[in-house]
Amino acid sequence: MDNGIYRKTMNLFTTIWDSVWTKIPGATISPPTLEAVTLPSVYLNLVVRGTDNGIYHKVWSSGSGWTGWTNLGGATIDRPALWASSAYLHLFVRGADNGIYYKTMDLSTCVWTMSWTKWPGATSSGPTVEAETVVVRGMDNGIYATV
């Protein structure tokens, strides 16, 4: 109710959940997006739409815990979408102009591209990524996917 971001963990050996929710500093006005990457250890990449519509990234690793928030520049009016390939973390958002924007993070350096790339077309809702395919609802309410 407070736009806070909360986490709860499960012990994978016992399949028992922690008894309490832990608040992660920050806030979001859309559901957060989480993508796990294994490089040789596990990293969780959390991307949110901030209360200012900015796009923010935070990383959790087993050795270090959570990093601070990184402002990725730009703005979105929906939930960001993430997809991890073998070499990159791919981020897709819907801009205020209904355009589809794309940015990547190189997983070998953990560095994001400086600018956003605008894809052709427009969407009436936030993009989603399933099975390495970006799916959007077009302005004509048709469903469009990358191939």
C-alpha cells in the first residue's frame, strides 16, 4: 500500500519461506521486474519504475547483498520488462510517447549502454518478454511479437 518493495526468501533445501517480509529501500508505482543471471554465481537484477517514472536498477548477489539504485535514464509509464541472454541483460520499456525503447547491460562488465534505442512502432501497454520474444499490444489492439 506504500509503493514499497518487499522481499521474502525461501530455503530451497527445506522449501520453507521466511516468516517476515523485508523492505528493500526505494519505491515503485508499477510491479517490479526481476531477472536472475548466473555468472558463475547468482545475481538478481531488479528493475523498477520509480515514483518519478524514472527507470532504476538494483542488483543482489550472494556475496554482497543488494547494491544501491542506479538511475538508467529515461522514463516509462509501465512496468519494465527484462530478459537475460548468455551475454546481455535486455531491458524494454514503453515511453511516454508510447514508443518501445530498449537498452542492454553487458554481463561480462555489468555496464549498461549509455542511450536508449527506439524500436519502430508504438504500444498501448508495457512490453513483456516470454521465451526470448518481446510481445506488445499495438495501438490497434493487435498483438505483435519479435521473431
